[in-house]
Amino acid sequence: MTRNSTEDRPRSATASSPIPERQILVVSLGLSLAIFFLDALTPQRLVVSILQDIPIALTGLSAKRRTTVALVAVGILSNILAEIINAHTEGAISHTAIANRLFSVLSFLLVGYLAMRIQSQALRTGQHLSEKKRADRDRQIRTLLEELSREPDLDAFLVRIASHFRHLFGARGTLFAGVRDGRWSPPLLADPPSLDLWKEGERIPGGLALLLTNPFPPVRITQMSFAPFLEKNGMREAYLAHLGTGEDREAPPLLLFLLDPLEPDPLLLLTEILPVLEDQLRRLTLLQYLRESNAGLLRKNALIQDLVSGVSHDLRTPLLAQNMNMALALEGVWGPVPEGVRTLLQQMVQSNTSLLDLSGRLLLLSRYELGEGPLEWSRFPLADLVEEVSQEIAPLLRSKQLVLTRHLCDTFLEGDRPALRRLLLNLLDNAVKWSPPGEEILIESSRENGIFRLSVRDRGPGIPPDIVPRLFERFGGLRPGSGFGLGLYLAQQIARVHDGRIRHRPTDPGSLFILEIPQGKGAV
């Protein structure tokens, strides 16, 4: 690694530092006092007092007008006092000397006025340069923040910020280092990359370890234990900032090092920038956590989907085989079936059918939960779909002596037919379940203002008010005799995939469920 001598680097802070105010005052007063003694020891005809213009002019180097005013006052007083001493020594007052001293006082006032004008001009020039420098710095910071706000990766963010900070502070090097349990930990990166850094797992220097016991503002590092690192990289000084990456105070800190910055006041600039930098770090840390959590959730979702699909498939195969065997037994394939056994077989067939229905609902539910949407898009008449579902629930209608009345408009549906069939079947199954024997179930459809509506109405006891807010949630409609609590939830998911929705409206008696689908989406 090439190491440049730090003695050869110009330090802008030193080069541009103004002469201290106190030093100007001391020098000016000293000169004024010396000129006073010289004036008091010389004859009146020599105008030595004019030399008081020199210390007055020197005050133009200061930043305060009161210094100039004070030296003008000192010059006038010393001029008067010297004339008194001269007149006493010579035994007479010279009118020429008095005139000369009056001209000297005028010159004091003129030089003082010019010195104050110089001070004002220097002040304005300094303010202009300061504002220009501040504007350049603000522009650099804005550019930096605009670029960094688009960076989604934490490591890439730190690499870019290290390069930007190096140029912003005029530093010979910038580095980031993580700390965990008193040892260096990732990230460990620097700009330029040629800097000789510590190794991951290496213990941090003792003096630095003491500093890290509590959060601290940006500081200049003075610990002797840090000197070997600076010497190894040919650096002279370093500034350190502690960056918080989260709300947790126990979170491992991230350290920022600025090596040999040219910025006159790096601590002030660091203090201004750090809050914004910490906000960006928290944002990126949160995004990284969310990405990792999302990846974990996706893995779990895939596992759950495989589990649901696998279990449903493994359930359906033996259940279908059992139903087939029990149906054959009920038909007498293996001989007469006693009445008690026949009742038992019928109950088993009914239980197996319920389990098959549950496995089918779970498979369909997993599709819509994972956002897979319709898989069998087609166009078909509404009347055919309603007729198909009506035939399927006909045994249930006959068992309760229910009447299914249909008032349908002549329209076509476009969508996932098996899913829409499941939606209508769930609504009718719900109506059959809660309808008293001998009542009517009404299916109606209409098209109005670009919306297709299909309604199913029963004359049952209605839905309790406490259940209505969670009616379309998973297991939200569970109540005695309601089944698995998935029917209405699954129906709503199917409606949403078709850009529609299902609404519930209480009636007297019973309940009304209305499916609404925009025309052109699920209805044409």
C-alpha cells in the first residue's frame, strides 16, 4: 500500500484560520503605547503622533469594530497626553504643534473609518463564501440522499455512502465496521478498498471498547490503542461516529470512521448528517428483515400448500374407495344387508361424503388464498349453471320439502365455471340448511348499470347480529349446525377473483345473499 506523508497534506482549516482577536488587540495596544512614549520624548515640532495610524490600521484585521473604536480613542488620548508632556518639558505651547495634532486626530478618525469599512467588507465576503460553501455542501448532501433513497440493499448502500462521505469530507479514507460482543463483525468495508482493515472476529482496541459501552456523539479519536491502525495506513487522525440501525438500544452498533478529513469542522457536519443517515439505515434494516421474513413466509406457505394438497389427496382416495364399496354393499352385491347394518352404512357414506366435501373445499380454498385465481376460464349460460347446481341439491330439497323458485335473466357468465358452481352451491346449501321444511328458496338475477346481480333468499330464522360482521371470515360464521364455517368465506374469495363481491342483507323472515359482478368481468 502506498502511504503518503501527512506532513505534505495542506490543511484548509489552518491555512484559512483568522488571526485571533486577542492577539490583534495586544499587538495594537503595544504599538500604540510605544508610539506614545516616543511622541512624549520628542520635540513638539516632530509629528510623531501620526504613527498612531499604524495600530489603528492593524485593527482592520480583526472582526470586531469595537477594537478599532478603542484604538482610535487610545490614539486621541495619547496624542493629547503627549502634547501636555511636550509643552511642560519645553515650557511653552506651540500653535504649530497644536495644528499638527489636530490633523493627526483627523487622520485617526479617517483611518479608523477605513478600517471599519474593511471589516464590514471582509465580513460580507466571509458570509458570502460561507453561504456558497454551505450551498455547495447542501447540494452534495441532497444529491447523496436522492441517490441513496433508491438503494434497496444495505451492503451496497454502505459501499456508496463510504465513497460519498470520503469526497464530502475531503477524507483520505472512510470505513464502516460492525461490532458484536467486543469483536469486529460484518460489515467491514472501506473506501479506498486498499485500506488495511481488521479481521472479522478480532478484538477491538481497549480504549475504543471503553468508548462503546454507551451511545456517544461523533468524536475525534484520541485513544493510544487506535494509533497502530492509523500508523499502519499512514494516517494522522480519525473521527468516529456511532450509527443506530434500529430502535433497540441493545442492537450491535455500526461505526463510521473518517480518516484525515480536510473538512474544517467534521464533527459539526457529521452531527447534521447522521440523523438522516440513521433513518436510511433503519429503513434498509427493516426492508432486509421484511425480505427475510417474506422469504420465510413463502417457504411456510409452500409447505402448507403441499400439506393441504397432499392430505386432501390422500383423504379422497380411501374415502372414494370406501364409498364405492359401501354403495355396492347397500345394493346387495354381497348378499342381503340387515336393517341395522344398512343404517350404519348409510351414516358412514354420509360422513365420508362430508369429508370429501371438506377436502374439496380445502383444495379450492388453498388456490384462492395463495392468489392463484381461476384456472378454467370459460363462457357459459347462467341458466345451465343454475340448473346443474339445482340438480345436485335436489335430494336435499326433497328431504325438507323445499321449493326452489328461479327468476333468471338471459345472460352468459365468463369465468372459472367450477369455482362459480362452488360459489352458487355454497349459497344454496346455506339456504337449504336454514330454511324450515316446506318453505321457498328464491334465486333471482338481473343486470343494471353495468352490474350483474344474482341473489339467493331463504325464509329461515336469519343470522344473529353478533355473527354478521364476521360472516365472510374463515370460521367466522360458525354456529350450531352451520358446518365447517368455510362456505361463505370461500364464496366471497371466488367472487373477489372475478372482481365482484357478496353482500348480506337481512329480510323478514330469513336472509338475502347478493352476488355482484361487473359486466365484462364475470358476466356478458
